[in-house]
Amino acid sequence: MSAVLTVEKAVHDIRWNNTAHHPYIDTFPFHCHAGSETNVLPSEPMTIEKVLTYIASQLSEG
């Protein structure tokens, strides 16, 4: 089962997922798309708690 979670423009365009379509990423299958579909970065497995922490940190920098 794959999961996709997207946080859009309200905070920062970033999408974490574990879809197995970037096998060259060190954290495969976990990765994120930051800013665009082509900017694929390694990512740890995400939980809703980690995403909420990320959103809070982005809002506090704001």
C-alpha cells in the first residue's frame, strides 16, 4: 500500500510519499517532492505528527 500526503501553497509545496517509483533515492521508497514534481529528495517515513510539526515550524518562520 502506498500513501501520499500533500501540503500545498498555504505553507510550502511539498509532498511526501512511499510510492516505489524513484529507486535511486537512498531512502527508497520514502521520498518527497519539494517545490516541483522533478525535485525528488530523500525523506524519512512520515506520520501525521511529523507533518504537523513541519507545518508548525514553517508557520513560525513565516
